[in-house]
Amino acid sequence: MTVNDEAVQVREDAEPGTLRPRTGRSPHSAARGRRAAVRVGRAAAPMGRASRIAAFVVGFALFGSGIMIINFHRAVASIDATAVGWILQFIDIGEILVVSQNQAVYWAAGLPTMMGVQVTTECTSAFLVGPAMIVGGLIGLTGRFGAIRTLVAILFASIVVVAANWTRITLIAWATASFGIEGGYSWSHTIVGSLIALAGVLLGLVGGVILLMREAGPARSARP
């Protein structure tokens, strides 16, 4: 006699009234099947044609934007100086004057102690954001990652490195205004400033890679 609902059979040699279960598969095989279903569910679906086209467009846009940012680095330096001047207004180092044409920020404006810093080519954010966008463009042109994911990763990396660079320049200005050129500018521009810039680059790189490589989330597998 066979009971189909419970997948249980009665063996003829069994004692009367005794049922011995005979399941279709063991609990171990069922667990392996569930794990395999989870692995299949988490596998990234192949990108369609529209997604690939979007990735290519984003890749070209990022690559071209990176080239333009590097080419117009003096304009980016002017933006850096303006941003740092705005930040310095919240620090008590005197009246702030920004001369964006010279990419310079001055404090104690109008006083004999007036001093300032200039955002040079080596200190501008252009040579931090530009290469990041070029790399993001090349990643987009491979067609292996979605357009939105690539944009989010590069945007995060760019924001982090720019914030670190503005923090570095602000620190240089504050240290120079507070301790002078010998006592403030030297250590803030070389040791501490370099560490801040390096930390920003590393954080932006690691965070961008994590955002680029992270899974979209496990998909629900249909039960047969």
C-alpha cells in the first residue's frame, strides 16, 4: 500500500501496523538543493542590449569628462579656492578674500598681516577627479557593469577625494594663519596634508570598488 501524500510506503516484511518512511530525497540533498537555489538566485543576470548601450554611453561621458577636467585644471583650481574660502569663513582667522582668477585665498584681508595660499596645479582637485572619471569611463566601456552602478561608484570616489583635498587646503591655511610659515605651513603642507590626501584617495578607491562590485541582492527562486 502506498500513501502518495506523505511519500511513505508500507513494506510487506514489516511488522503489522509499522510504517517505514521512504522519502524521495534525503535531508542532506534537500539542503544542498536549497543552497544551490540561493547561489543561482544571487548570480547576476546577463546585461541586455539596452543596459550595455547605457553602460557604453556612461563610459564615453565619464572618459570625456575626465579629459576635460584635467585639461581645464585652472578652472577647477578656482573652484577649489572658492570652496576653501567659504569654509574658512567659519574659522576665526580674519576677513576672507577669494581671488578666483589667481586661484588664491587670503585671510586678514585689509590688514598688514594679510596672507594667503594659492591652489597650484599640484594641489587642485582636477588631478584627483579627472583620473577617477577616466578609469570609470574605461570600466563603463567594458560593458560588464551597469550604468547606474558605475556612476554611483565614481561619484562616491570623486566626492571623497574632493572633500579630502578641500580639508587639506583648509588645514594649510589655518595652520599658516595660526602658526606662521615656519611653524604651520611646513608640517601642514607636507606631512599632515599628504596623509589627508592619501587617506582620501584610499577611502574613495575602496568605497568605489565596493559599490561597483556589490551584489544587487539575492533573487527569490521559484519553487517547483
